[in-house]
Amino acid sequence: MIKIGDLFEITLSDHRTAIGHYVYRDNKNGPFIQVFDYIENKQKMNVEDAVKKGYMFPPVITGLKAAIRKGLWIVIGKRPVTDFIYPKFISAHWDDKTGEVKSWFLYNGSNFIKIGSFLDEQYKTLEYLVVWSPIDIISRVETGIIPFPYGEMIRNNKFIPPSSSI
């Protein structure tokens, strides 16, 4: 069973490896992970070097247990979590037809606080409150891109909805 503090190997599409860290379990939202800003060939992987680099992005929520159970990610060790602070997240309600955001919210771990119809710059560095698929985590590590539609919404206050074929 996976436990807070576990380190896990994330194999990327080019067969290099990143290291993830299980940092918090939220009973409402699920497991929070962070990924070290360190990508290396598996043979050269060094946890201490990864830790020195720090994390690539703030904590995100993902299907960690499923990724481990399916063998997508592999537990490789343990490192205590000593400095976790519950992060703030942003969330939005949008129009499905236009992709335009109607209301933005700040989530502090217990409450959603309405912050308006436009996202101020001060909030654009916060993570979007969503459960990331393990595949989207891999893509984020490789490209730095936040998956559709969230990254586009954060940048432009709207996204272009995919056209539907009827």
C-alpha cells in the first residue's frame, strides 16, 4: 500500500525518468503529489540530486493508487514530507458552448471563495482544482503544458470548445 512520503518513478515517453513524491492525502480530493524538477536516464537516477533541484510545480491531485497498481509508476523509496502547506487552487464555472469563464473561485482546502469573472494575474500561478490523470502528469512533466481546457482558460479567461459533430 502506498503511503505519504513514498517516492515513485515516472517513466516518460522517451524512456527517461522523473521522480514523484506523495506529499499529502486529502480526504475530499485524494492524493497530492509533487514531481521533482529532475529528469534523467534510469541508470543515472539519483534521489538526492532530484531533491536538491526542488519541485517542478506545486502539489497536484492525481490517481496515484491506480498508477501504482497498474504499474505505470513504481515506488522506489521513501522521503519524509516535512514542509507541506495546503496549497490554494483556482476553479471556474464556464459556458460549455462558448468556453467563456463566468466565475472564478479560489479554493483553500475547505471553502470556495468567488473571486470574479476574470482571473487576476496574482491567481494565474495557482494550480487548477482537478484530479489529473497520471498520463496528463507525464505530459506536464515532458512539456510543461497544463491540459485542455484549464491552461487555456487560465491564460485567456476562455477556451475554444471542441466542435461537436451531430
